[in-house]
Amino acid sequence: MFSKFLSLEPERRNAILNAALKEFAGKGFDDASTNVIARESGISKPLMFHYVNNKKDFFLFLYDYCLDILNREYFDKIDVNEKDIFERLRQTCLLKIQVMQKSPWIFDFIKVAVFTDSEEVKDELGKKRRMVENRSFERFYRDIDTSKFRNELDTEKAKKLIFWAVGGYAGEILEQFRSTDAPVYDFEKIRAEFDSYLNELRKTYYK
């Protein structure tokens, strides 16, 4: 059904994808405007529908398309045998940043799609939701080794504080990607900066 869309040159295809992800993520399925998506993509609405059929089919396609990207570029690359919380967070956060650099709205879109109450798409999405639940972010943190934590700490609260701190850093990077005057993407610089923050957290929470 979307062979025409997938055969588009990457620059135009990505422009449509990111415009659609941003609009759906910000407004949900029912309130999202295909006029806005077309305008932000730099193409006419009739031409956009030549490639994507209709709003509902496009939304459902985006869901599957995004899950495929996340499976290949995120979930499948996480080493679940790594038990150290900082090493696990390091790999998940850096992988997430790499995905967000290409598709800044992908995680927000998946969240909106999973929790949508739109009558037009929720039944179809319900059939797909189990895949997300089985590969949820939380699943990757159930078996963390807590033996290195300082004895006086409440380890569950400490883990949450660490998650929030790392999530805050990832959020700052994401806002840079979303900015219209975003700086040139320098992954090595981001990785070095992130490692320095993780080292400070280790000093705080580990023995």
C-alpha cells in the first residue's frame, strides 16, 4: 500500500515522516491536521495523499514503521546481559539519542499511539500494542545489580533518581534536535559529555 511512499527519495520521505510524527505526537490522531503535515513537508495535500492514501492508513503505517525502526535501532541493540545500571543507561540513552537525531518525534508518537482513545484507530492499534508492552523500556531495568550501591541508600529510590537525571539529559539533547537552529550533530561530543555526567552520578550513588 505504501510502496510509492517508500520509493520516494530519502530527503522528501523523511520530511513527510518527521512532519507527520510531529503533528500526530503533538495533537493525537483526531486533531492532527493533514494540511499542516503537507505544508510542513513542503508538498501539496493532494500529492501527499498520492503517496500515503489517507490519514488513518498513514497513521497506522507510521506506527508499524516506527516500531520497525525502534526494534532495529534501539531494542535489538540493547545488551540485556549488562547488569550495571550506569552501563545499561549509557547504552540505552546513547542509542535513543541516535534514533532521535534522525526522528526527533518518534518516541512521542509511539506514546501517543499506544494510549490513543480515538475510535477510528484504537481497535487496530490494540492488536499491535502487545509488541510495545513486551519490549517496554521498563523491562530492561528489572534485573539491575544493586550490590554496588552505597549501603545507606534506598536502592529503588536511588534508581528512580538516576533514571530522572539521565532522562533529563536526554530531554535536553532532544530539544536541541527539535530546534530550528539546531547545532551540527556531534555524537562523539555528546558521548563524552554524557560519560562525564555518569561518572559524577557513580561517585554519588556507588560505594
